[in-house]
Amino acid sequence: MADFLSKFRYKKRVSGCVLLLVWMLSSCSSLTTSQLAAVRAYAEATKQYSRFPGQMIEDYVEVQSKIFLLGSPLIANPDRAANRIFSHHVEKTAILEEAEKMDLAFAMLREYAIWLEILASRDHPASISSGAGDMGDNLDYLIGRYNERFNTDIPVGLGNIAQRSLVMAGSRFLDRKRAEYLREYLEKGTPIIREITETTKTFLEENVSGEWLQGMDKQLKSAHTGVRRQVLTDTSRFPSNSFSIIQLDTQVDGLYDEISRLKKTNDNLIASIGTLYPAHQATLSQIQEKKKLTEILGEVSVLVHDVRNLMDLYHDLP
């Protein structure tokens, strides 16, 4: 009996040591609250940033259309007016098609950031709706579509990592699994961030700055001058039309404000796109090397600051 009790106590001690060892290994591999907060800060800033390039293109097309239509009363010939409106529509469609690469890139970036934020949440997967599994498929679909459309080779499979993480709960062992998923996810996400950074910088500098925004205010000035001259001619015969001048000038003044915001947004996007990749790599580094939060937020805070500047320009966005 004594031997049995001795062996039982020995096995119990061994089992306890094994469990302690597993606990220690799991704890060492888990991410701290500060590390997870740093990942979430980067993910949230990236998710917000992904809205603005597409929003700027939409705003540009809208303002350009308003300037075009402002001068349409100056075209007396109906056939010529119809042809010009048709040509303008074709040009607008071409611009939106040209912006497809950037639109698709930032749709991909947004999906990437959404899952990164989910992976860094301790509430994962309790806070995720039952249909969230489709999101992983959607991310891989966007990557595949981007590769096919623009002849790139960004690795697919990020969505699979996200979907596999849905089995996690809240134990220390699964916290360790969370750390593994996050590291793998950030490592495999590096080509996405690199591609988006290079593509966007070129697009904003060459297309938006070099072509679209060039002389936009001068186009508005020319259209305004012509229409105002026409209104003044009519007003000499119909004094009540003076109110039309007030409406016209108010509209044009608002368009100048819109053009100014477009230029500021584009300048900010060009300046800040370079912060996206360093912030991503610093975030990856801090969960690989277990840096303190104060050492990582230098790079991430620059991105956060740039995003806030963009949000100030679009303060009315939901």
C-alpha cells in the first residue's frame, strides 16, 4: 500500500510538472495585452486608410462632372451638346476603369485589416457573426482576382489562416495559437502591403496629380466666366435673373472648395502611403521579438496621425 501511494504521489508530481511546463511554454508563446493592442491599432488605422483613395476618385469624378455641366448651357447646338455629354460619359467611365487597380487593391487591404483586427481580439471568435467564415473566402477571392487582373503573384491562403482561427477560444493554449496565427498572417500579408504601397504611390503621382487634377481650377474658372457672361446678358433684359448669378457664384465657390480638398487629400495620400509598409513591418517585428509597446508605436503612430488628417478632410463621412 505504501508503495502504491508513493508511486501515485510521484505520478501526480510528474503530471503536475508536465502541466506546469505546458503552461509555461504556452505563456511564453502568447502575446501580451500591449502587443495585441499594437496590432489592433495598426489594423484599425489601415482599415480606415483603405476608405480614402476610392473616396477621392469618386469625389473627383463628381466634381469634374459638375464643372462640365456648368458650361453646358454655352453649347447652343443640340447635336454638339449631345455629343459632348456622350464623350464626357465615355471619359468618366475610362477614369473609373483606370482606377480599378487601386479600388481592388484597397478592397483587398480592407479585408486584410478586418481579419487582422479580429485575430488580435481576445473576444475572437465570440464577437464574430455566424456568417464570418465567408470573409476568409472573400479575402482569397480578392487576392486571386487581383493576381489574375494585373499579372501579380501575391500568395493566396490568408483567408484560410483567418478561417482556421475561428476554432479558437480563450484558454492560454489557444492564446498561443492566436500568436502563431497572427505571426503567420502578418508574414504572408507583407506582399500585399508592398504591392499596394508601390501601386498607389505611382497611381497618385502620375495619374491623379500628373493628369486629373492638373488645371482643374482653371477649367472651372473658364466655365464660370462663360456662364456668368451669358447670365449677365440675359439679366440686362430680365433683371429678376440677378438671383441666378448669386446661385451660380455660390455653386462655383463650393466647387473651388471641393477642388482644394481633392488636392489636399491627394497630397496627404501620397505623403502617407509610404508609412503603411513600415508600420506593417514594425507590427510584425514586435510580435516576433516581443518588443515593448513603446518601441513599436513610433511607426504605427505616424500612420494613425496620417489617417486622422484624412478623416479631418472628410469629417462628414460616417
